[in-house]
Amino acid sequence: MQLLRDRRENVDVLTLRGSVRAEDNSALAECLNGLREERRFRLVIDATDLEYINSRGIGEVVRFLQEARPRGGTVVLVRPRQPIEKIMKAVGLHSLVQVFDTLDEAVAACEA
Amino acid sequence: MPSTGDVLITAGVGHEGLARELAAALSGRGLNVHTAEDRALPTEPVDVIVCFVDSGRSDLASKLGDALHEDLAKAVVVVSPAPLEGGPPEDAAVLRADPAWGPEALARLTEAALEIAREREGRKSAERRLAEIARVRESLDESLGAIVSHDLRTPVTTLRLLKDLLASHLSARADVLTKNERVSTDELLGIMGRSLDRMDAFIEDMLAAWRVSPGVPEDAAGPVDLNGVVEDIVAGLFPVAMQKDIVLDLATDPGAGLVLADSRRAGQVVSNLVGNALKFTPRGGSVTVSTRPAVPDDWADEDRADEDRAGEDGKGAVLEVADTGPGIADEDRAKVFERFGLGKARATGGEPSTGLGLYICREIVELYGGRIWFESAPGKGARFFVFLPGHSED
């Protein structure tokens, strides 16, 4: 997995490339913990090149979303692939997380 | 003394004396003895024919064989100083004796022939009973689906509706219940719900097992995208994995390609294997699902012809499900794929277990010419493998 964080004014963009598997879970968790510590809860996840995310990874995203909302934050997604969409539907995330076709649209929605 | 068997003694010229002595010896043993002239075969069934002959009677061999096949006798003792021309009928129920042995020895041999006769009769009776059982079972199998589907499911559905109705009534009247009463009723409703879940799971497994039974029409096998099926099933099991804090990982190989199966049944195999792994893996553990192209070792096994099972073009795919559960105990290994083969391991979340899931997997996999096997040691998790033959696009 490749994980890139792009800090913008009010929004953070997390680009995930490849697959989030067992050996990658701690890196993702660490990244999200860092955002928590900095009290930054507006997050765009660019899933354009994300092939797969495991149950723990999805759990981390869900947990972050649950903490973000009461603090006025949100999590949005950019162009998740088929396997990710299937997973999102299975865990009910598709009704909680907005999905956008472009990064710019996602960032704009997050800042609003 | 009640007779313990019917014996017919036939003797021609020169053998009458020995035949009479034998008849006396057998009568003294409580047997029902008839005598007849040479060449006479019974017109009514007897247990044993004792036939005194001279050698050279080649016609007699075929007559004795006919008597056995027509059930006029269950065993034959041929008393002859030399082997019959043409040999005795080829049958385990024919014993040869020499007249020089004398009447006592011949009597003991006749009793041995009676034992053979009883064993043959017992075997035929068992075969008739087995055939009847098979007919009854076939009839039951045909109606089992209807029985289970309607007569078992309907009451369970009704009970579930009533439970939900009761819960709804109680919720509406929550203000008149004390806190303890609310807690108690919630617990009771929870127990009812879990019991109904177990019954539902058992009914579904029974139906699934019935659907793969011999005689039930098979779904047509066709090309199935194994990776697509696996992705769908694994995605659907994410909530279970997350609830139990189990890492559910997936790694599909595009080279796995198309397999020859029915997609619904292939999905059932994947669901049963992954579901089982999640069921028996403790919190914090992991289940890894992967696919890859098959290699010759995957389809060869000592009981099977190798290339015949390898699919139309010798290719196929393998699904692997590996977990970090307790592993399979040595004493459970032989019954892993048997019907109702519940092992020592217990579901870590209290989920119901019918012992049919892996049996169903095996039946489905073998239906499509595949193979299923596992590797495991106690305390070291388990890895289940499924090989399915490939499907050629040509």
C-alpha cells in the first residue's frame, strides 16, 4: 500500500494506492490517529487507485467518521473501485459517506 | 424336534447304501431329509442338495447350477470320487466331498453347507431390505425439500413474527414496566431471537444439503468468474469480521480466470468456508482469502485419475481460506467433511453450527469435478483449499 497525505487549509487528502492489508493496517491507523491528535476531522480519501481495503481498514475509517461527525467533520470518497463499493454497501457506509468523481469536487464538498 | 433345515439327497445306482446312512445321520441331527432318485432335482425349494454322482456326469454340473440360480437350493454338496467333467458350477455355494469319507463326515459337511445356505438367505434378505430402504429414502428425498421448506420454515417464520409483535407491544408499554422487568423481557426476547436464528440456520443447511443430494436436479455448470464470486461473498461478510474484530483480507489473482461451476453454488462454497473461518477465529485474529491458478498437484490425488479431473483444457483455479483459529483436532480430521461432522472447536461468538457446512462444500465441489482439502494442526489455525476445473472459452 502507498499512503500519501496532502494537508490543505481546512481539509486533509489521504491518497491510498494498492491494497490495505494486514501489514498496512497500522500505517493507516497511525495516520488517522495523527489527524485526531491535530483535531483535523475533514478528510477526503482518494480511492481512485485503491484496489482493496480489509475489514480492519474499513473499521478504522468508520471509527474516524463516527468521531468526526459530532465535531462538525466529515469523510468523503473519490472514485472508489468496484470491490471497494461492494464493501461499502455491505457495511452500510455508502449511505454515510458521499462519493465524488473528482478530487476537486470532493475537496470543495468537504470544505463547505 | 423342529427341523433346522431341508436337505434333499439324490443318489443313483451304487450309492443307495451310503445315501441311506447319510439320511439317518442327518435326521438324527433334527434336519428334514428327503431322498430322490438320481438326476432328480427338487420341485420345491430346499436348503441343501446332497448329490451322489459318478464322475463323468458333465450334464449334472449345469443342472446343479440351474438349481442354485432358480433358488431351488441355496447350497449343493457334490459327493463324487473324482471331479465332475466340466467341473462343478462356479459358485461359492457348492462343496465337493468324497464318498470314502463316510456318512459322519458327509453329515458334518452337509451341516456346513446349511450354514452357507443360511448366510446366502440372510444376504438376500438384507439386499431386499436395503432396496426397500433405498426406495423409501428416494421417496423421502423428493419430498424433503417441500417438507422442510413449508412445514419447518412456516412455523419458524410465524414464531419470529410473533416475537417481533410481542417486542413491539412491550416497547409500547415500557412505561408500566419496572427497570428489572424491562431488562428481563429484553433478555428473554434475545434468547427467543437467537433460538430462531439457530433454527433458521439449520433449516437452510438442511435444504442446501438436500439440494446437493444424488437425484436432485443439478444446476447447469457454466463459466463462473471465481474472483467476482469471492469478492461479493467476502464483501458481504465484512460486517461479521468487523463485529468480531477479525482482519478479513482478500487477495485475488487475475490468473484464476473462469471455472466450471454454477455461480450460486460456487458462492455457497465460498460463503461456507469463509463463514466457518470467521465463526471459529477468536477476536483479534485474521482470515485470509485468496485465489490463484491451479497447478497439477491441486487436482491430482491418489483416488482420482489426474488429467481427467483437470477441466477441459487442464487448467483451473484454487481458492484458499486461511484462519488463525484453534485448528482442527486430530480426532476430528476424519469427519471434517462428513454430514453433521461437528468437531471439538466451538464458535467464538456463539454462532449456531449444524455440522453441514463443510459437507455441503464437498458435495458441491465434487459435483463439478473439483477437489477440497485442508491443512491444519491444533493451535495453528486451518487452511482450506478448493480446486475447481477451468472453463474453456472455446
